[in-house]
Amino acid sequence: PERVRYTAMEPITGYSSCQSIGLKGEVQAGNGTGIQNVQIVVWDDNAGLLDMTGIETGGRYRLDLPSPLTPQQLWVQLFEDDQPISQPVVVQTQLDCEQGLQVFEIDWEKVD
């Protein structure tokens, strides 16, 4: 991006799920309040764009991907007006749905 306005907060937490692959979290403004008007965009190197979603009231988001439970390297990034406003973050899903990671919680905070 031309200017990084948001960064992913560490640590990124992963959870097991035998039902879906997905992402959830919160996007916070500089004062700690949630924001809207941005999109979470998810893609992988093979299929390209997988999905995107807007931010709900309070800055929360949840995105369930329509893909089968397979190991995938997913790229996640914030966009506003079709422009990236964060660096991409990569997460790796795993095949073992009882002990592996399929759902990731990524919270984003505004960079000063």
C-alpha cells in the first residue's frame, strides 16, 4: 500500500473447526473504537480472490470461506475505496479439523 494505516495486532489466534474455514476480529480506530467503511479481503495464491466482507457496527467482522477443509495459505488485508490500507497478513489452515487451525482471529489497529 502507498500508506499503511492499519496493522494486525499480535498474536493472531487460531481455532479448530470441522465446519468451516474463516476469519473474525475487529478493526479499531486510534481511539479504540470500532470503525466501518473498510473491507477485509482474503485470497490465496492459487485461486486468487476468495471472499471479502465489510465491517459491522462496532468494528467487528466475520468471514466464513466457501472452500472445503483443506490446507491453505490465506492472505488477509484491509482495503478502503479499493485501495490497500494495511500490509497483507498470511495464515495457514490445516487439514486436521480437531487439532489444527481453520478459523483465525485477526484484530487490526490504526497506525499513528
